[in-house]
Amino acid sequence: MNTKWWRQRPWMLVWTTLAALGGIVVAGVALWRVPWWIDAHYIDGPGLTQPVATTVTGIRTALLAVGAGGLAAIGITYTHRTLHQTREGQVTDRYTKAIGQIASERPVEQLGGIYALERIMRDSEKDHATIVEVLAAFVREHAPAPTDSVTEGEERLVRRSLRMLLAHLGTGGSKVQVRRSHIDRPSEPVQAALTVLGRRPRGRDEPFHIDLSKTYLRGANLARAHLEKALLWGAHLEYADLTDARLEGAELEDARLYAADLTDAFLMGAYLGGAYLVGAHLMGTHLEGADLNGAHLENAFLRGAQLQKTDLGGANLQGANVRDAILEGASMDGADLEGAAELTVKQVVGAHPDKTTRLPESLAKDPLVKARIADFKYLPGSGK
């Protein structure tokens, strides 16, 4: 070690002792002489009269009180620092132990580590961002998406959901009740990590977006989860429960949401370009200002969905049920709504269709729709 000799532990003890003794000597001198320094012309009179003795005693008592107060303040400060350092040390120990647990191969230990991290996150705001990143990394590591773009299982899932929804639309029902018992779900630790991320404390600084891109979260329970601006591009969320989820501004490009339940979810301003929403439940979903360019919405259930100013350019809505959906200001260039169910003239006229929009024949021939398409053709900036 390169520590100077006067800074080594034995010598530091000597210096501390000498400093304490020096402090005692200074305090003693102060108690003895300060009264004369303050009021020497009065105290130095002939004889020690009662008033003089009272004055000396009063000054010394005041000095003792000030000294005692100073020592108490020093003690309180030292105690506070000690408690703070102890607490920080305990948090560090808890964090280290939790990381060791989630690194285990045993699901029970992983669960314990995940919930321990949640407790630390709630107790220590400064560790919030780090723990969020750790949990997101845990999900990415333990639930990676398949490397194939579309698996055989996905193809079967799409065909099955289409058949179910076609039958459903034919009966005029409100919502398909899908049997989910056979669906692959995330492991318990992965689901726990998702749950903790979704219910993390709000209003704290997060200088990043939660990264769950290219993850395999089929059948995950993300109901009411707070995942605003999360990165979910390429994620597999087939049959996932996303009811009432907060996904404003989330990036869901090319995400697979076959038959996912997004009822009453909030996706304002979200990017869903090229996303697969075949057979998805989007009843009452908030998609205002969302980008659904090129999205697959075949047989999706969009009853009452909020699609104001949504970009539906190139989207496929064959067989989608759009009853009571609000399409005010929605861009429809290149969109395929030819087989959309319960699409009305009012909805089309309120949107921005153009000559590339594919509509049901009965609507395409409607005079109001024709006029709307003609009007939009000449709107400034339409490029038509």
C-alpha cells in the first residue's frame, strides 16, 4: 500500500486522541479566560464581589450551553450520516442478493429476486431506473422472440382466429370468448417481471424507454400495465391480455398481436406500422393519432374504437367489424375496407378516403362517398 505513514490507522488514532485533548484544553482555557476577554474592565476591579462572580458564572454557563448545543448538533449530524450510510449499505446488500436470485436457474429464487427488486424500487427512488432496466433485460433474456419471421404455429393461430371471428360476426355477437387454456404463456418469473414493470411507481424519472422488443410474450397478462412509450417492436403478444393497458406512444412496429385483447387500451400516438392485429379485440380502444400504416387488421373487432386522425394507409381491414368506430379525420389512402363489416357512409365521409381506398361496393357507389373522395383529391397537401 502507498498510504503515507501519518495516515495509517494507528497514527490516525493518535491524531484523533491529540485533537480531542487539544479541544478539551481549548475549552478549559475558554471557560477560564473568556469572561475576562469579554468584560475585563468590570471584572478586574478590587476584590471578587458578588456581582462580578455572578457575571463570570453567567458567561461560563452560557459558554457551556453553547458548547453542549454544538456537541449535540455534531452528534445529530453524525448519527444522521451513520443511519444514511447504514441504510445505503442495506439497500446495496438487498440489491446484490436480489440480482443473485434472478440469476439463478430456479424459478422460485428468480421470483424472490424479482419481488425483492420491486420492494427496493419502491423504497429507493434513486434505484428506480436501474431496476426497471434490469427487469426489462431479464424479460428479453428469458423470453426472446423466435428467429423465424412467421412460424407454422402462428399460421395455424391466424387461421383458427379467422374462423372463430367469421363465425362470431355472422351471429352478431359482441365479443369472442376465446379459450386460452391451450395457449403458451410466459414462465412465472417472466410474467412476474412484466407485472412489476407494469405497476411500477409513477411520476419518477426514467431517462429511457422500456425495451421489450423482440420478446416472446404470447398469452401474457398485461392488463392495466403502464408501458407508455415502451419499445415493443417485433414482440410476440398473441392472445395477450392488454385490456386498459397504457401504451401511449409505444413502438409496436411488426408486433404480433393475433387475437390479443386490447379492449379499452390506450394507444394514442402509438406506432403500429405493419403490426399483425388479425382477430384482435379493439373494442373501445383509443387509437387517436396512432400510425397503423400497413397494419393487418383482418377480422379485428373495432366496435367503438377511437380512430380519430389515425393513419390507416395501406392497412388491411378485410372482415373487420367497425361498428360505431370513430374514424373522423383518419387517413385511408390505400386501405382495404372492402370486406369491413358495418362500415357506414357517415364513417367514410368523416375520414379521408381517396381513389386508392378499397370500399364495399355499396359504399363506393354512394354519392356522398364519391363527393368526399373527390374533395379529398384536391385538398392542399394531399398529393393526389
